[in-house]
Amino acid sequence: MSAVSGIEVPKLEWRSVAKRFARAPVLDGLDLAVAPGRSLVLIGGSGQGKSVTLKIALGLMQPDAGQVLLDGVNVTALSENERRPLFSRIGMLFQGAALFDSLTIWENVAFRLVHSDGIPRREARERAIAAMHLVRLSPDVAQLYPGEMSGGMQKRVGLARAIVGQPDILFFDEPTTGLDPITAAAIDELIVDKVRSLGCTAVSITHDLASARTIADEVAMLYQGRIVWRGPVRELDTTENPYVRQFVGGSSQGPIDANV
Amino acid sequence: MAAAVGRVAHFAGRGLHAAVTPRWFPQQILRQLGAIGFLSLPVVGMTAWFTGAALALNIYSSGDRFNAEQVMAQIVALGITRELGPVLAALMLAGRVAAAIASEIGAMRATEQIDAMVTLSTDPFRYLIAPRLIAAIIALPLLTLVADIIGVAGGWQVAIHMLGTSPQIYIANTADFLTAWDVESGLIKAAVFGFIVGLMGCYHGMTAVGGARGVGRATTQAVVSSAILILAADYLLTSLFTRL
């Protein structure tokens, strides 16, 4: 089994990444790579380091060892100021949407355009409403505040904010957690649609296997800080890998420690 | 302890650097000036009036032991402008503003809004921290100026209505006695106290961990540390000014 399956020039690569918290290893030499234009879903139990993997790639957390390469550039060696321009190529949908409470919906969506790209507010508002249209949000909600919307609508706003800058990499952190099945399916469809139409590379983490089956080209499973399986999404239900079998089957019996 | 001082110093350095170098967010600075300055006017004004009035009463009732009632106007003016105006305004801001800043930024940290800001290519030190530091450093001297005027007015009102002092004589005594430095030294103190209030609110908010409980703890720490640092800085600045 290889963690990097047949990729010549990865869009994004974690190379021997290690991270410990209070002396407990969370990532233990993680090797993982994503090819341009592919959608990779990282699955695994709680506390296995999925969010840490994403945060290290985003520069929100520094690894203790190893590198993260974006288009072959080691971004872990860059300072915050050097790394900031790279974020203009990245969109991120957070688990709780992470919308700014004090800003209206359109101001949330246009945040990058106004505050980073220096686009005038009028033009930014038009682009924000266009992005909201892409995620099937009515312009009528543009003046609302996040606290006035449902969780599903907030996720849509978060998705609009992630795609408004035409990124070439999208990250999704538990995109369907806490949503009802119908809203979750709608969010998954939007993710697939936007990733394909924008030609993005996508990296998602989720516990939701139905979501993974919808949005993934490939799936990787993280256990005890390492990738224990990686393969095309169609093999998720047929692989003999004991970790994947136990996780997909939701069994307490197997190599994964089920102690809670 | 040394590590904590180092972390605060590093945070203060980053915040000051963001405050004095572009890029600035003027809309955020104006919003914070409103929240920190304008909305604090009632509490600072009432504190100053009651303090000035109580000070006048104390000087009158106890001052006869050493004939101090003759210089009531001068003592009230000196006490308010040099010491009580800046210190009490700052302590009121520590309670009202440092707590609000710490809880707002702490809640943003807990709900990943600050991480989101970073992924949107915006430096939280420029968008969140610098506007609050700038606003606090500007607002507290202005509030102190208001507190000086209202505090002296509180003493004046007690003196003329309760103690029968001539209003003209009270004002003349105040104006003749006060020097520009009395007011200026209080305003310099206020600017330093404003920085402390902004810094403690922002630092404890940004470093809050542990969800709602962590935000609560950060809010308490912001208020307590602001108050202690204000009083310590007051002593150091007063020592420095008396040697000038």
C-alpha cells in the first residue's frame, strides 16, 4: 500500500509530517499527496489527527517535523507574511462555518475581496451575491446576520465564501456534520458541483461515509497518525483492509481500538 | 512567570507593529473608537462626578484639622487631573472594555473565526488587534479629559451648594493653580493605561482555550490583569513624573 498512489506532481503533499500534543503523538510521519484536480477525502475516528492534518496544511498549526508542499513549494518553511498570499489560492469550509457574527452575510462572503484583495465594496457585493447564487442562496439573505440563519444555510454561506475568490484548492472540514440527511446531501452535491466546475483540488475530512462516497475521487484512512489505507472511492466498500472494514462496518471488533 | 511575560511582550510587539505600520482598517478603528470611547462616556462621567464631589466633601470635613478647606478647589483639581481622572477612567474601562474585548475575541477563537480570517488572507493582528489598541490609546486620554472636567465640576457643585463656597472663587482658584503639566501628565498616563486595557483584552481573548469556560476565564483574567497593571504603571509613571 502506498500513501502516494501514482502521483507525479502533487498539488499538495504532506511529507513525513509529525505533530505531538502533551507528548502524545497525533501525527506520526504522515505521508499523503493529492494530484491536481482530484478530490481526496480523509476518514478516520475521532482524535486521529484529521483536523490537525488540515490545520498544518493551512498554516494554522506548525508541525514538529516534516514538510507540507504546495505545488512543490515547502510552505512550512515560509513566514506568516510569506504564506499569506498563498491563501488567495485556497478556500476553506469550516466545520461550524466560522462565519463572522458581526458582519452581514454578503460581507462574510466578500470578506477576502474587500479586506485582502482591495476590491471596492460595491463590486465585492456583486461578486458575493453571484457566489451566493452558485450555492443556491437568495440575494434576499444578503443583509441578514449569521445568527439569523439555519446551520445548513450557514454552511452554504461558508461554501460561497470559500469559492468567491476562485481558489484552486478547497478544504472541507466535516462539511455535513450536524446537518439533516437531506441538507447534507444538498451540501455534498454543491461541493461536487463546485469542485468540478472550478477545476479545483479538494481535500475533505469527514466521519460521514455517505458524504465521502459522494464527494471523493479517492479516500485515505488515518489511524494513529499514519495513513493505513488509500484507494479509489469505489474500493471503500470492497477493500479487505481490516481498518477500513471495521470503520465502514461500524464494528467495535477489529484492529481499531474502540475504547472511549 | 518569565515565559508568560515573554509571551505578552511578544504579543504586544506584534500588536504595536501592526498598529503603526500599514495596512490599517479605518472602519474597524472608527467602530472601536465608538465602542471603547463614546459608549464609555456615561460610566466614566458618573465615576468622575461622584469622585470629585466625594473628594470635596472629604477635604471639607477633614481638612479643618490642617486648614486644608481653604485649598479645596486646588486639591480637587490636582487630585482629579493628575491621579483620579486617569486611574478611575482606566479602571472603569478595564471592567467594561477589556472584558468585552476578551470575550468577543475569545468567542471568535473558540468558533474558528480567527482561523477563518487567516485563511481569507487577512492578518488578525491588523484587522482585530491593531484597531482595538489604537482606539483604546486614543479614547482613554479623551475620556480622561472629560473625566477631569466633570470631576472638577463635581467638586465645584458640592462646594457651592453644600458648603457655601463662592462659585467664582472656586473656579478662579482652580484655574490659577492648575498647570498644563498637571493635565498633560494625566493624559500621558491615560494613553499608557489605554494601551494596557486594549492589550490585556486582546491577549487574553486571542489565547483563550477550552470553549465557553475558557472564554469566561479569559474575560476574568483580562479585567484583573488590566487593573493590576494600571495601578502598577500609575505608580511607575508618577515616580517618573515627580523626578522630571
